[in-house]
Amino acid sequence: MGVSALGLAGAALLGCGSTTKAEPGAATNAGPASVAGATKGGGLPMTAPKIAGTPKRGGTWTSQVTSTYKQHDAHTALATNIYHHIGDKGIEPHPVTNKLLPHIISSWEVADKEGTTLVMKVNPNVQVHDVAPWNGRRFDAEDVAWNLERLGGLYADRLKIPLTSFQRASMVANITKAVAVDKDTVRVTLSRPNNAFFAGLTENRVPFMPKEVDDIGFKDPMKLAGTGPFQMAEWVNDQKSVYKRNPNYAKFRPNEPYFDQHVQIVIPDTAGAEAAFMSGQTQIQAAPTPDKIAQFKKAKPDANLYTWVDQNWQHIRPSVEYGPFKDFRVRKGLHMIGDYKAMGDGYYTDGWAYQASLSPMFPEAWGPDKVKTLPGYNPDTKEKDRAEGIKMIAAAGYPNGKGMDFEIIFQNPSDVNKENATRFQAQISAALPDIKFKLHPYPDSASFSVPQADGKFQILAYTITAAPDAVIEFTSQYHSKGSRNYGHFNEPALDALMDKAIVELNNDARTKIMDEAQQKFMDEWMPMYVLYAQPVKNMIQGNVGGYDTTAGIAYGYSANTKVCRWYYVDK
């Protein structure tokens, strides 16, 4: 793996933030650029200032959330959860190059010529938090093996948890067994080779948990523990959560964490979150538009702006189990009608990047320049493409959209999901006057995750954080057995290509397979509408150092997982 068409530009931002409002179907195009070189559809430069000064130990890092977490099982939670504060991943990606770096797992290898036996070593300095019933015991090979099997859904029946709830199973695809050879060594058996298995362990949503948590249960977050830099200190539902320094973490990661505690405060509205940053109550705030950047800089002149193109991407996903969406002509027709530039400009103004089926973070992916030329995406041929889309939908038996009646679901707290859904509805309804297209917001991620995971929706708007490998990503999203194929798309030719790609060890051959898949995605399949890769535009208070060390294409959920590497500075 490596950095692709966007160069050193890509990482994750939380899927919600503030915005300059616009009419639902329109784009905003006024004012200065976010940073020099920011484009409308081609991304923006990576900006990661290094803050001079002596690191200070202690203090509190405070960030804002719209609600406290509702899902605490790291293996089944839809997105961020407490284990992004109190846990660790097995392997980490370098934030800029995406290179695999040792973490809980200190080394790894393919141990046989068939490629179905993997061996991993566990760092001996990792401890579970010093709370009952763990009492600071070592986190060893048995814990790692348990996590790998559970992530793969191998315990679903025993735990009476639907297999579909294990949405990261594709990260450990083909696993049949993981065993602890000794305290330091894990041996994994695969049903067939998986050339992306180790990369899968860098995925944002696969933090490890101690093996006893199923017995403890996930209802009370104060009873949970992990291996991470912080441990549970306080939980006030829908008000705040507090994580205090794990004093044993420095045995694993010297000097970390710097802060005494990480506090998340619940501020459900965007205006309140912005005010908290400008008053100095919080240390980090998304600034999606140039206007917001200017506003924050005026209030906090010493605040620093960090930018890059994101690992997150926005999309509209139809369920192929809803009658009209079974027909490729309908799916492709809506793609041709939708105005991708209006959606990207409308929320971010600039910095976003065109994306088709694969994130531009992948070397195998089509870059923004190519995607911009494709029918449906091309802003210069939008009127022609829209007319063609209307014809395709009429040919499928829905003239002017008559007979199509569906709703789009989204998380109401997520401004970007809400605005994408609203703009898409306005664009489609304007082109197809007889369609019945309704908005259906859900109050939070937990309630939204139920119909999404079960595939019980007609169409949805959501944010995806790209998996760490192109084949894993394409498989998890579009393969009939993909763990994130929420729309239940089923195409044997696609499955065959991904089954071939996952065992292919030659990079050139692998890239050729992925190129074919991307072409068929556009010409024959169209299982979803990928809107754009989103930009990171994060404002950080001026007395914070270390943030630059975690900025980059694989930033992921670092706003929660890498707080341990940031600190206040004496200037």
C-alpha cells in the first residue's frame, strides 16, 4: 500500500461539523479559499504546522460530541466508541505513508507457502488497566486470538449477536481459527490466502478488548477496561465522559499520555460547539468552510489550521431490495441526475475531492482528475447527463419518477449527512417531478445503525471511513458477503473479481483487477453514489503541540485515539 493520486493528503475527520448554509440543491462559491491551493473537486494541500515549545505534562484535553456513546462493544459499534479512548489497535498505520507499524502486535509474518498460516508476536509490555477484575494483568496472545476470532464473527452464534452486526469482519476475512501458541505468539489459520489481513488490523474500528468483556457485559461503561492510554473515570449519560491517564501505559509507549485526562462534553448543536472552541473550553473544532476558518481565527488568533484530504467519504446508498433499485437503469439514472459538484461545494465550499468507487488514498484508485471526467460526475456535461438519466429512469418504467416512492434515512446530528440527503432529494425531485422522495432523520447513530446494519431501508446518506486496503474496501462495501454491504448488492462477477484480488500477490496484477472493478462499478453495477472524499479542516488551539505527528492520510479516529500523543506547550 502507499499514497496515491492525492499525494500526502488524506485522513479522517468526524462525520459532522458546521457549515455555511445554502439552498438544498445549490452550491456555494463565494469568498476566499480555505488555504492556498484549495480546489473545488481536486482536494487541498496538506497543512500540518509543527508547534515549537517544550511539552508540558498534565492538564485536560476537552473535546465536544453531540451525545455520549450508545454502543460500547468495539467489535459491533457503528463508529467511535469508548474503546477508541481506552483501547488500542493491533497494528497502526503511519499517518502519512499508511505503512504498517508495530503496536500491540510487535511483528507478523506469513508462515507457510500456501499463505494460510499467519504468525504474530505480542508486545510483552501491554497491560490491561489496573481495575477489577483485570488488576493490571498482561494483555497477551490469548487476548489477541480472542479478538481476531470475535472480530471475524466466529462467536456470533454463541453470543446470540447477528453476524451482520460484526461490521468489521472483512478486516480479518477468511479467518477460521486463531490460537495462542504461548503468551507471546498467536497463530492464525485462514481458509484461503488474504493478502490484506495485516493491513486490516490497522482499520479504525478494530481496537482490541480484554477477553473477559463478554462476561462483564457492555451496558455499564464504567465496568469496562482496556489497554489504552486512558481509562474510565466518569460517565454522565448525554452530558459528559471523562477518561483519566493510565499510569502503566508508559511501559508500552514511553512518555504517553501527556494529559492527565480527556474529557468529552456533550454539546448537541453546531453553534454551541463553535462557541465552546472560541471561548477556549475545547481544544479542537472542525472548520469546514473558509468563512468558518476566518471566524475562528478572528476569535482565536493563535489557533492553528490543519488540512488535508480525508480518508472519510460521503455517499448515498440505495438498497437493491427496494423494487426500483433492483433495476440498473434506475440506479445509474439517479447517478446521472445528481450534481456532485453542488454537494461538495455546498457543504465545504472547497477542499473536497471527486471520488468514485474507491478512496483516492489508495494507489489502485482512480484519482479525482479522472473521476471528474466521468458521466454523472463531470460538471461540464451535467445538463446532458441529467437528461440521459431521466431517459434511463423512464425506460425502466418510471416516467418523471412516477411510481417511485421512497425515503432517505440519515443521522440528524450529522450536518454533512443531513445536507447531502437534503441536496440529493432536492436535485432528484426537481428532475423527476412525479417522484415521492421523503427525508427520514434518525436522532443519533445508535438508532440509525439498526436499519443500516439490517439492510432495512430504501436509501440512506452516510459517511464511510475507508478501510486501510483497496481490496478490503471494495470487498467490504460491495461484495455480496461484504460486512459493510448494507444495501445487499449481489453481483457474482464482482464477487469473483474480489475473491481473485484478495489472493493476488503481484501488485501490478492486483491493480489491473481493481481497475476492471472500478470500470464495471460505473458501467454495469452502480451499487451506490459516492459523492466525494471530504477534506479535513481542523482548528487546534495555539498552545497544543504534537498534533502534526498524527496528521495525514491515515488520521482515522485520531481525535479520540491519539490524544495521548498531544500536549500543551510552554512557548
